[in-house]
Amino acid sequence: MRVSLKDVAVRAGVSIKTVSNVVNNYQHVTPAMRARVQEAIDELGYRPNLTARHLRKGRTGIIALAVPELGNPYFAELAAHVIDAAAEHDLTVLLDHTRGSREQELHVSQGFRAGVIDGLILSPLELEAEDLAARDADVPLVLLGEREYDLPHDHIAIDNVAAARVAVRHLIGRGRTRIAYLGARTDSANRPAHLRLEGWRTELTEAGLAAPDTLVGPTGGWDRADGAEAMARMLDAGHRPDAVFAYNDLVAIGAMRVLHERGLRVPWDVAVVGFDDIVEGRFGAVTLTTIAPDKEAIARLAVQSLLRSLEHPGEQAGRELAAEFRLVERESTLGRR
């Protein structure tokens, strides 16, 4: 039989209200009383009925996370952090995979799961501000990523221009002067790629180095094959860089494969820096120097923002919340020591 609050109260010799206060972590319970109730909880194996608790608050206890590509290790790692952060608040996370499709992003953002979830964390690629401004769902929304929206929804991102400049500055400090950027896009919607390109160009210009278009490698996507194709195209055109800053680690890994096939040694002939600090980059034949966003902080801020909106529904959202990043130096720029 399921152990109840009443069973715990009888075992601890206290009121049901006192047990409830301990279970809900109310601060006014004395340490001695808390220990007494916790001992009874442990002895009886009591587990709170989370469904009932959420229903009493008019909630389901479920939030959704919608990302462009779960097959991308960055989003997979971010999802794991969101799940961990949500679990600290007894929340379950429902994952949605939008594939970066505007239609699917609209479908998710407009609240097609509104009766199931308490809030949505969305990382959009294709949605414009007017798409979200027209949103009529009353489910709280938190935005991730570097798309710039002036909307009443909390937005969590890192400073991509600053991060790109740190990456390029590191390469310049290693004596590199012909630094390529792989992962540019020709469309205006994909803001992160443009911001990282801006950081690349700004840092080179301020260092007195050239930033020619011949060293900008456009890609159709941001996977390993895209990086490999962009690197091969640049080399085939006779534009050999002595360093590469890639939009993300997957593009960098693809580029390093082509450099290896062409007989160019990383980092001695061409140094490489990626972005995202995915696990795969730590275990290649040459480990990858990368920009590491604080994925755990991004996840924690996103969950906390949703909870803030749920607990204070009358408050206006729209905060810009910045997560930190750092440069992780590895063999692709330093060589083996």
C-alpha cells in the first residue's frame, strides 16, 4: 500500500501539516523537527505524489524543450542539462525536435501542447519576431539562442561576437595570420552564424590582418559533412589558410578530416578552433580547441525563467540573460605536449 502523509505523521509523532511542511521544504521548520520527520520518511519509504501536488497548483508538472536538432551533440548535451535542472523542481521535460523548420517552430510555439505542458523552452532558427508576437498561447515561453527578438519573453544567450573574437585572438596569439571562418550562411535568418562571422572579421581587422571573402567558407548546414565540403572547396580554390575558426565543433571536425586527407597537419600547418565543446571534440586523434558555452547555466536559467513566469504570471518577461563562455585550449592549436 502507498505510504501516506498520515502514516509518516503517526510514525514521527507530529501533525500531518508538519510533515507537509518538511516535504515541501518550508523554511520555518526547526532542524530537529525536520530530522525527526525525515527519519520517518526514510523508514517508511514515503514518496510524495507529484501529480497531485502539481494539480493542486493548476499545473501538469511537465515543461517542453524544443530544439532544432537532437542529433547535434550540443543540443543533446543541453537537453540533458535542462532535464537535470527541471528535476530539481520535480518537473518532467518533454522534448520536441523542430529540425529548424519554420512550420514546426510555429507549430510548437503556438501552443499545440498547451493542455499538456506548463511552459516551453524554445531554441528557434527560422522564426521571426512577428511570428512570436502573433503567438496567442498563454503557456510561458523562454527563448534560447542568438536570434534577436524584442519581445516579452525571457531570452538566454551567450555573447557570440565576443566569443568569436576570443577564438580568433587565440589563433593570432599562436602566430596565425591567414585565419579562415567556416560556417557562414547567406540567409539573414541564422543569426548565430552572422554574429560569429562579425566577431571573426572585427578581431582580424583590429589586429591589422586581412579578412578576405576568400577565407569565408559558406555551408548549407553545420554538420561534419558541411565542414568537410567547405574546407575542400577553399583548398581547391587555392586559398590555404594557416588557421580555421569554425562555426561549431562538428564543422571543425569535418574540416580537420579534409586537412588530414590533404596531408596538412593540425595544428602545425593549420590550427583549428571550434565552438560548443561537445564531447566528441575531446576524443579525436587531435583534440579540439573550442569555445565552451556554459550549457549547464543556460539550462538552469531557462528553467528558472519558466518557474518565475509560472509563479508570478502578472510580471512582464522580456529579460536578456547572458550565460558565460570560455576558451578551452587543446591539441588542435597547441599541439601535443
